[in-house]
Amino acid sequence: MYESQTLNAFIFDHCNKSMDNAVSAERYPLWKRACPGLNDIGFIRLGMLRCISLVDSGRHFLQAAEEVHEEQCPLSTYFKSLKSPRRVRMLEAVEQQSYDIYSETLSSHGIDYLKSFPELNDYTVLAADGHFIDHACHTEKGRNGKVYRCQPWRANARAGVVPRRRRAVVLSES
């Protein structure tokens, strides 16, 4: 039987398990490093809390995180961490492990939206889509003055889990 947990405890456990799996998946991960100001697990937890918080800005989030979740992080440390290429590589490794954990958990609970189609049992089925967005006024444009970026997404149709979107492909009108 599963033990009841607070949301904060669940996020912390999930982050730790995903990080452990990510470190184990690579022989010498170049992204692994101890940062005294904001460790990687703390960075991931703050990111997840930011996504599920009802806040208007990054500053508002840090204030709410301190008041509601008792998470203290200096403003400059948090915003510098968001720009770190090393943390991006770390998040890519951890995200894959997180996706695998969720897929496995949903499968173990019998969640399979395609079970009424037994002929698909031997296949991985992904639902995919993409759309184009308008860019900010400072976005670099092509020779013709236009830039379009495709924003694709895909979902595991069997479990309904959406993995992280890979870097978008930039297309230009000619």
C-alpha cells in the first residue's frame, strides 16, 4: 500500500530518485557538480514548485516559496542558475529519468489508454503535433525579415505522459 505524502515530500522524493537514476545512467556525467549556493535537487524542486505555483513573476515566486514552502533562495542565485548551461544538461538527464519513472508508475497502476487495441501491444505509440508562434520584436530574423519556429510536442499515447520538448527546429520562409 502507498503511504500518504505531502506534495512537497513527493516532489523531493521524486527529484532525488530521478537524480540518482540520472547519475547512474552515465559513467562520468559532466553536468554533476556540487554548488553551495543552490544544489541541483534544490534547483529542480524550485523549478517544479514554480510550475505549480500561482504567481505572477520570478520575484513573486521566490517570496511565495519562502512564505508558503519555507524555501529560501537569494534572488541573484536563483536567476543566475536559470541561465546555467550546466544546469540545462543536468535537467535533460534528470528529465529522461523522471519520464521513465512516471511511465513505469502509470503502467504498474494499469493505466493503458490503448488496452482496447491489442494489436498495438508490440508498438510504442506517440501522439504528436506542432504549431508556429510569433516571435518577440528582438528575435533575429532571416533575409526576408521573417522567422518561424515550430513548437512540436509529443505524448506517449499509452500512458498519456508528455516528455520534455526537445529544442525546436527553426524554419525560415524564403
